[in-house]
Amino acid sequence: MGWVNIKIYTWLSEGFPGRTLTSVALREPFKEGESLRDLFNHLSLTYPRFGEVIFDRQAQHLYPHVNYIYRGKAADPWKDLERKVEDGDEIAFIPIYAGG
């Protein structure tokens, strides 16, 4: 078993336990060999809010208003879901902003 560090920013973090003014930090366990998709499914079960605003378990993808940073780089919301999680990984979720 390993541990992954997760940060969720701005309005996406509303409703999570331990939220500060604009974010929440989570430290979550995972099993060896799990993919990001597996982790996101687990987070959706553990934190219903995660399933409401970040990852759609039924459709098995991130909601279109969410970006995430994985291992310090912007992740591809479709291709990177099958990447294997490693101990100490950091994932940050941020909403997509649009406008001018």
C-alpha cells in the first residue's frame, strides 16, 4: 500500500472535510497496481462530493469543468486515467476557467 497527496482548489473543494478558505488537502491510501481511474473511483465512494463535482463514476471520466495536475504536469483527462499511481504522487484538481 502507498499514499497519494491530493489538493482540491477553489469551489471544487467546497463540502470536503478539513477545507480551508479555498482548498483542501487529502492524503489517501491506494493499492499497488491501481490506476488513476481506480483511485478516482475510490475517492468518489469515500467522498461523495468528489463524485458530484470532479469524477463522474457512471461515465468514468472527469467532469468537463475540471483540470488536474499529476506529477507536476497538466494531465490529459482521458489518456492519463490508466496511469499507475505511485507512492508519494501528488494530484491537484482545479476548475477550468474561461473568459477574457
